Amino acid sequence: MKESAVNHIDLSSIQSAVTSGDLRLTRWKEENKLLQLFSSYPIEEWNEGVNRLQDEVMRQATIICERQLAEAGAGDPPVPFAFVLFGSGGRCEQTSWSDQDNGLIYADGGGTEAQQYYEKFGEQLSNLLVDIGYPPCRGRVMASNPMWRLSLKEWQDQLSGWVETLRWEDVRYLTIASDLRCIAGDEGLAKAWKRSFMDLLGRSEALEAALLGNTVRHKAALNVLGQVITERFGEHAGEFDVKYGLYIPLVNGIRCMALYYGIEESSTQERISKLHELEAFPRPWLDALRRAFVKSLKFRSLTNRHTEDGIIQGDSYLSQETLKQKDVSRELRESLQTVRQLYRMLQRQHRFAERRLP
């Protein structure tokens, strides 16, 4: 078997954890092991290891949650469920300090019993994940929020409602939802959800224009001289925000193109590969996007971090010292130039999509 960062993860220790405390300690040990291997593997392989670890920890958390509810007298799940990730988790792009972005899909036909059970399940699971070291999502995209915890039919109705109204918030919810990936439970529920989602996207030219309009608001973090724009004030003055200056713009732009071409995959790497297969854009252009995205993964892992109460904490900023490194400075400028070109293309596509609307 090929040696990779994933091979260094002790899956058995994760799968044998019986409390949130056990899982928290195991997660900390395995994450530190991976951090020591950062320079030993290509960033894509190292990132795969980080995300495999997070998946396994969260999957075990659902098992612990189900058992705790049974012990508390709530019984077994009345209908099957799928625990799904959104955001960086849905795209297999989490860092060791990512927060929660998750939800639940449960099967139809369970009635009030299922609704009440999964309300308890969602709240218990979100609390467990906090105990394990995953901060709550600031936007409340979590299984504890009824909006992200629904039966399959309720999910389908909610998606249809978002597409019909297309308010700014609805479009934002749709983009969040498009990154859905199942990591525990009934994969068939997630696949049925995805079919409904992609079917809705294919029916609406107004949605295409709205998704583009929501995406192209970003401005590349380069000034007119092609210099990187850093933070001007505050504790991060002189530092560069990798998340919002480079990573998120790339993710959003590539997602937008993928949805336009009906691509179902949720990870950014897979979306670029599918765009290659479809010959949607010239190969050199897609290769430049892939290089910029890989660099964004590397830069995210070079940002400031520290350990607090046994959990790795981080922010999204490259320090002034890191920015002074010639390779970092050059690669960052090249990546941001690619972002600028991407958004110029999306802006042209947006103008075209708006002209087609009645």
C-alpha cells in the first residue's frame, strides 16, 4: 500500500472512543501527529489525512450520540438518517481548527416521533462536537438548527422555496447546501437529496444569474500595481487573510462554474477535474485554477495557530514574516492574479445571464 499521511492516523483509537472526552483526547493526539508530518507530504495528500481524521472523529461522535440518547430513554432512531457536512467539511477541505457546518436528513414517514427524536439528536450531537473541540458555526449551520435538520420531503420543499424566492439569503443558503456530503448514516438519503437539488438547479435561468451575482461581488486582493493587499488596521495589520482573500474566492468561483455545468461533486478538486473532463474551459486555464487552489490549501495551513486546552486553534492570516518569504510572496501573487482572471470571466458570464432573463 502506498505510504500516505492517512496511513499515520490511528483509526482504531478513534473508533474505540466511548465519551466525548476520549474522542477529544484522541483527536488532539492524531492532529499533532499529522502536523509533524506537514513537510513530508504534498499538500493534497496531507490535507486528505486531516480530513479523513475529522470525518472519523465526527462519525464516531454520531455513534456516541445515538448510544447516549438510547441510555437516556429516547430509544433508537425511528427512521434512518444521514449526518451531512457543508462548508469546508462538505468539500473535504477542513483545517484542524474548522468550526461546525453540518445538518441532518432523515427519512419520511416518521411523523412527530421522528421530528422529536431528531431534535434531541441534533442538539446532543452539536453539543458533543463542541465538547470534542469543534466550535459552533457562527451562521448556525448545524444539526441543532431546525432549518438544517429536516426530513427528506421537508428538505425538498425548503430547497424549492429558496429557488422560488431567490432572496440574497436564499441564494447564500443554496450555495452552502451545494457542498453537502454524507459522512454517517444512510447514504441513500443524501443521494436522493442531491438529485432533488441538481434537478432544481437545472430548471431555473434566474437561479443561474442569482448564483453568479452572489459570487462576483468579490474583488481580487491585489492593488492596481499587482501588489498583495494586506490588513491595514488592528491586530492583524500587515498580515494577509488567506481565507477571505484567496481561498473562499477560489472555492466560490469554481463552485459557481461547476453548478452551471451540472457537476454534482462537492470537493473543489473534483469540481476542477470534472470541468477538465467536460472540456468546459481551456486546459491551461483550469490547470492554473488547480495550482492556485492547491497553493491556497498550503497557505491556510501556514496561518497563525496555537493550542488551547488541548485543541488546536488558528486564524486565517499569514504573518508578516511568512509574507516576506520570496516563494510565498511570489506564489500568493500568482494565485491572486488567477482569482482576478476567474472573476473577470464570471462577471462577463453574469452580464450574459442577466440579459437572457425575461
